[in-house]
Amino acid sequence: MPHPSDGSPPALITRELIRGCDRAVLATSLAADQGAWPYASLVLVACDLDASPLLLLSDLAEHSKNLQRDPRASLLFDGTAGRDDPLTGARVTVLGTVLREPDAARKARFVQRHPAAAAYAGFKDFHLYRLQIERAHLVAGFGRISWIEADAILDRAAVNDALQQAEAEILQHMNNDHAQTIDLYAQRLLGLSGTGWKLTGIDRDGADIRNGGQAARLSFPEPIDDISDIRQSFVALAQSARDGTPSH
């Protein structure tokens, strides 16, 4: 579970939470004949390179039926786990419109983040959706409360186009040829146990890793502005891991 830096700008904390959480609470509205009650459900999430949340939903689910009537929704991303007082941690409610996402590469990105979803991602009743962010409400601890507009949250850097083309090849290379280094990242930089960690996604700010049911977020030393920066970022992380420097 992500623990964004306390001194980070609100928009960056929000983006880190969206990218770092592999699940969220989805809030939709029930039909009028059911009293139009707010309806909350647990969903798995991935995100696009610009940090837009991605959801793989079944047409049979209650929340999918709700979204067909009213596509407005919100997602609660919770970064408070592991704190003595959870209310001192960051959490963000992201508001927007949930739209069908037909792009196969983005569906593959979701399945890469959630390998178990491969068992049902091809079913006819399952579809990928994107939350088109409008704004977000961040509570980053006591007295740190902000409304943040979509333009500040979304990462629309030009390098994202190159990353989209190169991501699958980079993941394959790292997972096949540098498996021990990925374990080192998890153990030394993030304080996680076990071996067999895999990279599941890369974006401008960092990388997602997973080992079985446990997902984690690895931040790059600096955001990358060119595809060639990725190698240097992973090398720098490996050096920090060998030096015993925790991830920031």
C-alpha cells in the first residue's frame, strides 16, 4: 500500500495513490425504484499511463448496471494501511465519468497488473472502463485537505506515447533477465519479503510490482522525460538497493 511523502504537493500525492493502489471502493447510484441509494463496491483497479483509473467490470455486477443508467461515479483510494492512526494517512476520492475503454493495449495493461483477471478478461460480459477524472478530494492527514482539478492530476507528458509502445518489451526484459534485481528492489527499497517479484507496469513516475496477492509501488528517483531515461532509473534504483538506501 502506498505511503506518499508527507511533503509532496496534493496533486502528486493523488497521482501516487491512484497509481499505487491495486483496489478501490467504487461509488455508484442505484436505480430510482431502489431508492437511488449510494452503492459502494470493492473493485480492482489499474491505471493508464496518464494515471486515469482503469476498471474491468462485468455487465452482471450491480455497479455496472448503475453505471449504464448514470456513468457518474467516484473511486476511493486508501493509502492509510499500516499506520498506528489511519486518519493521519492519505486517501483520495476521485470523481468522474466512467466510460467504456475499447483499447486492447489498455486491457492488457490491466491484466498485467492483475494476472488473475486473465481467467475472465475474455468473457463476453466483461469490459474495460476508464474513469474520466473531473476532480478529486484529497485528505492527506489532519488539516491537509484539498480539492484538485483533473488537469493537475493527469500526467499528459509526451513521453507517455513512447512508453506505451515500449512497455511490454521493457517488462519482459526486466522480468526475464533481471529477476534477482527486482527482488532486491522489493526487499531493500520497500522492505518486502519473499522472492519472485515481477514488474507489472511502468509509467513516468515509477513501476508497479507484484508477488502473488501482494502489489507494491516503486518510485523512480526522478520522473522520466525520455524513454532512454528508464534504464538509468532502474540502474540508480539497483545501486540504492545495494547501498541499503530506502525508496523515497
